[in-house]
Amino acid sequence: MPITVVTGDPLTTQAQTLAFGFNAKGRVEVGGLETRLYDAYPSAFASFRKQCNSDRIKPGMLWMWREAQFNLLFLVVRESSVGMTRMRYVENVLMTIARDYPLYGLTSIALAPLGNKEEWVLLRPVVDYWLKTVPLPVTVYEEIT
């Protein structure tokens, strides 16, 4: 299916799953989206951090929380909350989604930008490459308002 590109608030998505980039330490990041998600779903972040602290989460992995308004898909694309987004981790999580979406029960995905504005310019073509052939409705948020 084609990828739909939109601007707006990912928290208002109608998709089954909201995917967003996060870090392997489980530390809350200071971005607007992450802060709002943390405020809305603190138990998801607490559970994710517990998994990180027990070394079950590594960069390049993904982790899903199913007990929210929509599924939260943590895409581990940074080693720490102050680290930069790594291309190899982005490629790994997107390849995992493209390959294993039936195993995760994904029916539609909304993807928030996986890095800052400078990184997103380089990461966006990778998103297109891996997700354009996936038979799921994919909505990519270019800018968050």
C-alpha cells in the first residue's frame, strides 16, 4: 500500500499502532511527543524501562504496549536519550516491521518522525524503502503540531 504523509498530531491518529523512536536506556526524552505520551501512558514507559534495565531491550529492537487507546510501538533507534538516531537501528526496526508485521498483529501504523529535523531528512528515504511494499496502511507524520 502507498505511504500517506501528513502533518499534525500523531496522538489523534486513527491507526491501530503509533510507532515512535525511543532509546535503549528507557529514559524519558524531552521531545513534545514523548512527553505527552509519557503523561498519557506512564505505565507503558515504566514497563519499557523495566525491560531496558533487565537488558531485554537493545538498540534496533522494537517493543509494543497494547493497553492504550492505540498500540504504542517503541522503536529503539538510539542508545541513550541524549544520543543521536543511528541509521542501522532505524533500518533494523523498519525491516522487522516489514517482515514480522503479522506476528505483531499490525493492521495499520502511524509513524512519528524517528529523529530530529536534521536526522529525519536522511531517515525518511529509509522509511519509504522498507515500508512502501508492506500491505498495511502506513501514515508518516512529517511534522508534529
